[in-house]
Amino acid sequence: MGKHGKKLSQQQQQKQQRRGRRAFSYNNEEEEEQQYIEQRDSEKNDDESQEEEEEEVEEEEEDNEISQSPSNNDVPSKFLLYQQSVQSPKGDISYLQKFFLMYVGGRMPLHLQEDFCGTALLSTEWLRTDARRTAIGLDLDIEALKWCMESNLKKVGADVYSRIFLFHGNVLEPLQATLVNFDPQDLGQRITSGDCQNGPDAVLVNSSTQGSLLGVSHKLMKDARLPERDIVCAFNYSCCCLHKRQELVLYFKYALSILNKRGGIFVMDLYGGTSSECQLRMQRRFPTFTYIWEQAEFDVLQRKTRISLHFNLQNQKKKLRHAFSYSWRLWSLPEIKDCLEEAGFRSVHFWMRSMPNSKEIRNIDGFGIGRDIKYEEVTSFQQQDSWNAYIVGVV
């Protein structure tokens, strides 16, 4: 579904392979919540007129739609809007550590691979927590990967350049993925100034890899010297981009092959419930924009739907329609378990949480709703309107 409902080009469809999106997650950052409350209290908006404007999502004038060109400096990046409205990396990392210590134990997890990584926000946050940690990101969207280097990594610190590897490629052909080069001049200045501090366990890098990072040569993932991963993850419902069972099993087999033989875990997330199999539209207001999740009709035979994410910008009084759009197959939990076991994982565990009823959260104001809902390990779970799940495969 394009900007006006047109069929996506083949190139656009391939980009959908890159990653899924967390449908309607809840940001847990207290400082952001407080900032929102203060700004909300200082503004006096007409809520009814704003809601009427937000409902007009199908027909927009060309001059009111946001161009994706870099010349629109006053318009925030769609990647930044997505990170602010959807992702909660600290919460994900907390659960990743918990799962690893519970099912593997004996050591702290240091080496992460984030598949369908997009802007690699999770990987960036992972590197903050321990100077020995490394992160590998894989995504099909080169624009998102470059945005990560230009925006996310520069905010963390120069030392992360020696501990992160971003690869451009398909998760079904990961060994053919190409290492994305950092800016040669920028990274060269950081290294010569002594900003990069490589601890003994920081990263496995040889001279040829450093050359790639400096933009001297290209390197495929199959040629890179990378550590065995303690954790491989595919979040934001990314596996829904894989429509065929054989693709899903193939991907799981690869994830298993790169995990540490001493013990490791693969973690993915999934959503479901009765509301996931029907047409649905929800929105959530933030200080300067409104995030809209739009779910098209659900095909019960193919178990497919199309998901579109829109952003209404309050300051610019513009709307970013179909900022992200995906064709998803909504897998069931038993299907995922069967595929993981077929791929060779020793055990599979489900951690689930109930979500607020979709009819009650079509319009959400603020960050706080749902923040106290915790995931719990389950062996059975009764169907309801909406739920989220972490699925953990153990080596």
C-alpha cells in the first residue's frame, strides 16, 4: 500500500524484509514521561478538533504531505519519530539479560546480534551497559543503517565504533551481507585522537577489519572475524516479514549456528489476540507529534495483513503518511515453537503479557498506560483481545 494505496514496487517489498515494528508498545522512560506531562500542561489544545484532524488519514493534499528529501530540515526524521514512539531498548535489554541468566547462566552475556536492526537503537543501548560488550546489526535498509551511524552512534561515544559491526543484507542470506563503512575522516580522527579504547574483551578485530571500518575495503559477513553471539534477537515483530515456513526455519537455523556453543539464546517477539485479526486503527499522542498504527483487513487463509505507521507533526502541521509500511504474516505461537524445534533449539519458552483492550486504547494520551504490565513465563494462555509475547529459543 503506497501513499495513495498503490501497489509497492519490488524494491519497496524487499525493504519490508528488513524488520517489523512494535505495534503499540509503551515507552518506560520516566524522564520522557515527565517532559511530556510538563509540556502537555503548558499547552491548551482543542482536543476534539485535533482528534478530528487525526482521523483524516486516507485523503491528504500533496502539499500537506511530508517530503522524505534531506532538504526538509525542519521535519524530524521518520527514524527518530519511530524510535521515540515505539521502541523501549532498556526494557528489552533487561529481559534479554534475564532470559540469558535464567536459561544459560554461568557468565554475563557480552555479544549480541540484532537482526532486522533498522537504526540499531537496541544495539547502541547494549553497548552503553558494559565496555566489554559487542553488537552486530543486520538489516536490509541501508538508509536506516546510515542514519544509525550519523545519529545514534555519535551520541554514545567514540569507543563504540570499535565494538559494533553493521551489515547491510538479507537475514535469509546473512553471510553475503556487506559491512557498512563508517565515515573515514570522522573515524580516523577519533582513532588518532585516542578516543577509541579497546579493552581485551571489547571486540575481535584484525587489521583487515579495521581497514573496512575506515572505508578502505568492503567485507562480507562470511569474511569478518566475529565473536560467537551470546544472544541473537529479532524484535519489533520482524519475523512476520517472513511469509513462508521454510524461510522461518532457515532463519532460525542460521541464528542457532552463530550462537555460542557454551550456551546462548535466540529471542523474538510476537503479538496477537482477537484484535490482531481485524481492521484496526490506534493512535498515541506525544509532545510534538501523534503516532498512528493502522492495520488493514486480515486474510484468514494466508494469515496476512498490511501494517502502516503514520506520524502527524503538530509543530509543522504536516502529516507523514505511510512512513513505514509492511506486509506481514501473523504467525501463531505453536507455529513458531515448531519451527524453532525443527531448526534445532533444545527448548522453547514463552513469556507473555496481556495488553489493554484495543477498543479502550484507540486514543492514548501520554506514556504511562500499560507501564506496570509485566511479562511472565507461561505454559498456557487464554485468548483475549490483545497480547504481546517474547519467545525464547535456548541452545
